[in-house]
Amino acid sequence: MTNANPNLSAEEKDPVQEVGADTNPVEAKLAAALGKQPPHGNPLMGHKFGADPYALVYDDRVYLYMTGDVLEHDGAGEIKENSYSSINKLHLISSSDLMNWTDHGAIAVAGPQGAATWASQSWAPAAAHKVIDGKDRFFLYFANNATSIGVLTSDSPEGPWVDPIGKPLITRQTPGVEAVTWLFDPAVLVDDDGEAYIYFGGGVPEGQFAEPNTARVMRLGPDMTSVVGTAEVIPAPYMFENSGINKVNGQYYYTYCSNFYDGVREEGSPRAGEIIYMTSDNPMGPWTYQGSILKNPMHFFGVGGNNHHAIFEFRDSWYIAYHAQTLSKAMGVAKGYRSTHLNPVEFDAASGLIQEITASYEGVPQLQSFDPYAPARGVTMAWNAGITTEAAAEPARTHVADIQAGDWVAQASVDFGEGAKTFRAWVAGAGAGGTIELRLGSAEGDSIGTLEVPALAAGETVELTTEVSGASGTHDLYLIFQGAPEAELFRLAAWQFER
């Protein structure tokens, strides 16, 4: 079967489950979901990693920008601990219902092939939107390891992205950051008056675990690609990394990750690797320490590591995106490779304090049913097994790729209404061809139709249609790929049902 992550070797591919001893050998096996198991919402992706999430809400959609963790191997080909040194891309997914996520692929940020050729790595992104001269503009901030912070711009939250200044936005020469141990992990706030602020920093100077004084806040220029004045210290107790910023009911919330000091801590201080926060009446401070809101992932998932988050509002509710090593744990390689999760955030109505957050595999409720009668990208899915995704010819597009017999993708809570009549799909080569079997409820649920896919040449794309029956009401929808064993079958670009 194919692998759940594009960096796995043949020996590390997905487990498979037998469907039946007497079945046709072409349909003898189904790939097993890895990491993200139906009906759970976490982790958000089961086919690739995504760390250090940051959320941007635009046009009734949540966009999550993430560090593009990739598996690293030693000289013997064994997976080793994540060094983060080879990460030069960011990953982007989006959703309108918080259960079915569209994989927009990788954003090439650093290195010779990236938008910012001066940078060697791209970590921990932050995204912002601002209307400038009557036009929507989008800004993507990133850390070049721990030495500088850069910025990219676009006319769309999906890109393409360009480097508007051709150099770092914040460096060691920026006023007020000389004493910052780690110059990274940006967060950005565009306030109600249009003024913008960037928060960043981290690290623990020798012996200063309780008061590292390595968090900073600085004004951004009106163009969002320059900084103004001097960076101010945020006196964040037990600061480690991962700045976050939100404004709720006129109050500013600065959130961050506590450090891993294992000595004696003062009473009331946070434990290692927790998300903690401070509040202020002003985006520049002064700040009041409030306490811990999210324990380390070890507490919930049995696998630890650093803790990185972003809090955001969507449709009048608040959520936290954070990472944990759940996918890599399921793969048996919990060595620093992280995946993004979502859970709800609640504020106390009287005090405004953030209530303690519970992380879970269940995730958050789906906000609306999935519309099968609108064109859907093939890479929009709640769960999957065996597949990968790859960039396609169209700008900012991706296809479901590496499809072999028994692989599948699924969408949650698809509302067929009174019934669907036909299924249409756009598929691309090269591949041996095969079928797409449509099932309801599970990978072995009731079949509503099968689409035959011919063998395709490289670069060829075709539109195919088949009749369906029994598709009414609301169900999870599974697209099961079948064909010749051990052959790459085709690539899925998009699909749509018709009434």
C-alpha cells in the first residue's frame, strides 16, 4: 500500500486490513487510517505533518499555516530525531466547517527555490490580513531558524507569495532585540484602529528560568512590512517560546509556552511545556500574569515535546490550534514530528479569564454539513488512508496522489438532501487507471456507485461521470480507489455530485 506520509520508505508504509479471504484480489485490501481515525477530528491531517499552527480567518474560512515538518533519516536510512534544519517550506490547510480540510500544499519559503532566498529555514509562521489602499493584502511572517524574522506578501490567503523587502524584517540589529535568545515565533495583531503589532522571541538565558525577559512586542509600519521604534520587553514569567496575541472584549491576551526548567518552581508557577498567558488593556502592555490554560501534550496523548498554539475566533466561538506528536506516535516514530489539532476555548463571562483547555482526539464539532453539489477539490477531506498530495499545474492547487488499490479519502457529514443522480470527477495521469467506489458511512459501507477511470498519460486530465443511487440524507462519504495491485492508478483533482 502507499504511505501515509510522503517521506516514508517502502518499509514504513501503512498497515492494511483484510476485507475478506474470498474477495477479488484487486479489492482484497483497504489501507488503514493512520493517526487520524474516524470519527475523530484530531489530528487535522493523517497524510502529512504540520507544526506550530497559526490561524487566519478570512471570507468565512479558517486558514492554518504550519511549519512543514519532514522526516529526517540517518546514514542507515533510519528515521532520526527532528533537527528542524531541513525545513524550508510551510504547509497550508483551510476549512469552512472545521472537520473537512483542504490541503493547499506547501509554500516554498526559504532557500534557492523559495520566495525568501536569503533565508535558510522557515519555522513557526504567523499570518495577517489588512486592507491597504482599498485592497485586501495578506502577510505571512516566519522565523529563519532563531536568528531573524521575515515577511512575505500576497493578494490571496492561498498565495502565491513574494518577498517584498528582499531581506529579514527583524534582525539582531533591530532596536530592542539584542538580548533576545531566540529571535523567532512571531504573532501579529491588527487592532481595531488599523495599528499593527508583532510579538516574538524566546529562549532562556543562563539561570533566568523564572524571568527570562526574552519576549518582545513591536509596532509594525502601516505597510505591515516594516517595524517602527524599539521592541519592548514583555516580562513573561517562565517564557520559553511561541508568542500568541488576541483581543477579546477590549482586553489583550498574550499567550506563550512555558520553559522546561526542572528545578524548584515558585508556588503557582506553570509546569514545563504548558500554554500560559498574560493580559493587558494595551497591546504594548503593561501585562498581568494569569496562569496556565493548556497542559503539555504528554498529559493528553502520552507523548510530549514542545507546545505551540494559536487561539482564534470563528463564527462567534473561540478555538485553539496546537500541535502534538500523535501522527508520528501512530507511525512509531515520535521523534519530534508534530501534527496540528483543534479544541474549543472558553472565556469566563464575569472575569474574562480563559478556562482550562482539554486537548483530545475528538476535536471540535463540525459546524455545517458538507455540500456535495458544489465543486470539491480532491484534497478536501476529513480522513484518508494511503494517499499523499502533490502540487498540480494550476496555481495554488494540489491533487490526491500516490493512489494505489485500497487507498481512500473521506468527507464528514455530506448532505445529499433528497438524492444525488450522478457523480462527476476530474482525474489526471499518469497511471494505470482503476475505479472510484463511492460508499456511505464507512470504507465498507453501502455502495452508491462506481466510476471507471481509464489509463492516463502524463499530463492528461479527463472529466468522468457515472450514475449513482441510494445517495440521500446526510452521511460520511468514502471514495475508495481500486485497481491493479502495486500500481499507481491516477490522481484525483476534483469531484462533484449532481441532483
